[in-house]
Amino acid sequence: MSDGGGKAASLNRPLAGSTPVARFFRAAGAQQRSSAASATDLNGQSAVLVTDQGRITNAFLFDTGPAGLTAIYVVRNSDKLLRLETSHHRGA
């Protein structure tokens, strides 16, 4: 699932299966070559924050279960990312 909040491009439907998800991440990575990624925890979930020139551009949160990865949530909404950036830099 993705959340662009009408402010950033995002998927309009969930992707299911390893092949479509892998294709998505491959295409997204090719478009953001100057970005950096860092692993963190957000709301008790494993997450990756993607930054470009010091600004968070994407947040990926991962749901896992006994069978492994069950869902990936993508946040691209600039309002939510700004709040996240502010709290993340404060160490919250």
C-alpha cells in the first residue's frame, strides 16, 4: 500500500507477489540514484527511510510474520514525511 496524499506519485493499487514487488523496487531505485537509504524502526516496525539531499522522500515500513514479509507500506505524503523528518532528527 502507498500513501502519496495527493502530493506525490504513488501506486493506486496494492502489489501482490514477489515478482511485481521486485520490479517496483528495481524501477524506483533506478529513478533515485542520488538517494540514500537507512534502516530504522518506526512505530515498532522495521523500516527504511530514503533521503535525497537531507530530506526524507520515502518511508518504507515492513510487516513480517512467521512466513516472512507480509506487507510493505510506502509513505510519500510530504506532510507526513516532514513530521517524520522533524521527529526523526530529534531522536524520537
